[in-house]
Amino acid sequence: MAAAAVCAGFQNKYWQMHRALFSRAAENKQRSISELADEIGLDTIEFATCIKRDAARRVIEEDMASAASFDLKVTPAFALGQVDETGRVVIQRFIIGAQSFETL
């Protein structure tokens, strides 16, 4: 499922796929990931190619390595930081666990 969201993100539809995946799970529907890709308007050939290649897996592995480097073992975790001069986010602190809007 993570690869599907990443590949959808390459087509600027990460959150649409995220919602579709979780909606499918909540509704206990048996729609395939390729059906979801079609439903949210992805280029399904590009999407299928992405799923088969290593690009999505590399993004996921980088995210997992980043979490491990901060010793994150639970979700949710909220990262607080700043954007540096190269445009990358520099994480300065984490808030672990579900928090109220007021706390955030």
C-alpha cells in the first residue's frame, strides 16, 4: 500500500490514493490497487510501471531509515523543523503520539 501511495504521489495524487486506500480498508471492499488508481485519475500505465520498479521502494526505505535515525517506533509522530537553504526540511524535534489541536 505504501508503494501505491508513493507512486500516486509521483503523479501529484498522493493524498487521493491515501484516502482511497484507507477508505477501501474501512469499507472492507475488495477493489484492487489498480482499480483505485483508475478511479482517482492516475495514468494507470505509468502507475503500474512505477509499482514494478524500485523508485517507490527507495522512497519508502529512505523514510524508514530516517525514522530509524530518530529512533521513532510509533505513529503518529509529528516532526517540527525548518526548511534550509537547499529546500530540505531539517527536523528539530518530534512530538510523539496523538495530540490535540491545541497542543500542536
